[in-house]
Amino acid sequence: MITFVKNLKIMKKYILFATAMILVSTGFSQYVLSYKNNALIKGDVILSKEVQYVDPSSAGLNQIWDFSKITFNGTDNSSRILSSPTAKLEGVSDYNILLSEGGGREYYLNMTPTDLTEKGYTAKDLTMVYSDPVLKMIYPFTYGESFTDKYVGSALFQGLTKIDVSGDNTVTADAFGTLILPNLTLINTLRVKTEKTGVEVNPCSSNVVRILKYSWYAPGYRYPVLVITTIESKTTGQEPVITKSATINVQQPVNTETVGDVPEPQPQATNDIAVSVYPNPFNEKFNFNYFLRKQMPVKIALYDVIGKFTKLVLQSDMQAEGIHTGEIDAEELNLTPGMYYLRFTFENQVVVKKVVKL
């Protein structure tokens, strides 16, 4: 059984890898999580700030998550990525990196160019060793992809009480769009949903735990910029206990040269404006949307690859704050296959998006 599950994991890695490569070769323009750009780096310190909990909102393509009104609660968190543990964990040897979090919890991880696996962890009064580890991530990973992995382990509470643990961990890149945070707008953002459900059985009772986590990854940022988590724990004969939290991490260095595995121009965004164009490349039609945080004049024009004016899409003396959308039909404009430029003029700022007609 264990051999079958391990072989299934290997098959999933190669299937996802092949899928991602096909998407890249056909011009797929979504953001891709990769080992190169998003894997843990030894020695990094990940600083985050706790914020009020907000509903993670909708899934799907071209979402706009407006969390601009989110408030900070004043609590700072710090995680460290280590090369050696602060305490030895008996039964776990196949690991090469550790993630140390606040509260004394330390995760033993094995990281390769194709995946990230959790082997076990230690906490204040608990040690956990997985006989069948938890598959946390597969590289590369992009919108629409998903995998589910079963895990089995054994925990020891205060060195005396044994707890048998088993469950499923499902990871889905379930949404893509624009993330609006206080004083910052990030476009081409990928959201990854992780749902870990497990049953813990000890000599006296059983406990069902469900951890639902949403992580937003933005081009140029190695680690998630926003994480929203809900933990529900239900012990036999008791009411469930639910804990909700959210953190923001925008203090991490931004890599302006590497913005993903897809050769796409650096997204253009300001505190007041966010623009997206999709699908890209396109066949018959493509859509665009933009978000304005204040009212301003807007002009949109389409040019061909040599800069020749093709179509005035919109000219407005003043547009209201909020989300605006539009569509361009290639047949109506007699567009031939090739490259075009959609030029947005927002008051005194110009944003140019490259689009390709197949």
C-alpha cells in the first residue's frame, strides 16, 4: 500500500510538470509557483504582521480581492528557516530543512526541486513523526492544478500519551487575480488553497481537525504576501473549537528580475490602479479590467506591433472609483494574427499591455 501511494505521488509530479510545460509552450500567462522562485531558502527570516480576519472570498480566474480596509492588530510574527534543528526528533532522519515558527513549533521538511514534504514536527508538549509524510507542494504549480495526499503518523504528548494520526491534505491553486492590500495593489496574483483534515485517536477520545488555509503568491515575492487560516477542532462529546487568523507579509525583498516561470512582462500596478488582460494569447476576443481607487480620466487605445493606431477603445473625461471591464472583438476590428499593444492612459500615467492574436 505504501509503495503504491509513493508511486502515485511520483506520477502526480510528472503529470503536473508535463501539464505546466504544455501551458508555458502555448503562451499560458498565469503565474507559476516554482522551486527556483518560491522554495524555502535556508537562513531566511519571514516577518509577518497579524491583521483582522477577513473572508477569503471567491475562487476562479480574474478575481479582485479588495482587502484595502484591512486593519493590523499590532502583533508581529517571525519564522526562521534553519539548516539544523534546535532539538532532535527521534524517528525522523530524511529531512534537509527546518521551519521554526513562533510558539516553539519546528517543522522537519524535505525539499527537492520537484516537491516539499513534511516529515514531522515538534511543539512545546508534542512531537509528531509521520510514517507516511505530508506532501505540501509540487513544483511547478499553477492555476487549476490540484493534488490530494494521504498521511499517517504518530504523536507523543508530554512524552507519555501516544496519539495516532491519519488524514488527507489537498492543495489547489483555486484562484488568480488582483490582490488589493492597504497601500499596495498586486496583480497576476495566484491563490493556493490548502485543506488538511485529520483524525487524532488517543486512549481516551478522538479529535477531528480541519485546517483551511488560503495563501496569496505575487510575482516577485518568494513567500505568500497574505495568509488566511481557519482551524476547526472537534473532540468527541464536545462542541467544536474554531480559530481564525490572518497575516500579511510584504516586508520580504522583491525580486524585480524574476516574476515567475512564464516569460511575461513585469506587471504594472500602482497604489491607485491595477490592470489585467485575458485570455492572452487570444483567438476571437479578449477582455480587460482595471481597478481605480479614485476617480480620474481614462483613455484606452489599441496599436499594432509597429505602433500604428488601430482603435480608440475608450475616452472618458472622468471615470468613477471601482472596477471597470471591457471586451475587444478581433473580428469586428479585422485583427490579423500577431502582437498588439493595449495602451491605458490614467490621468498622467500610462500602462501598456502586450496581447497576442493567434
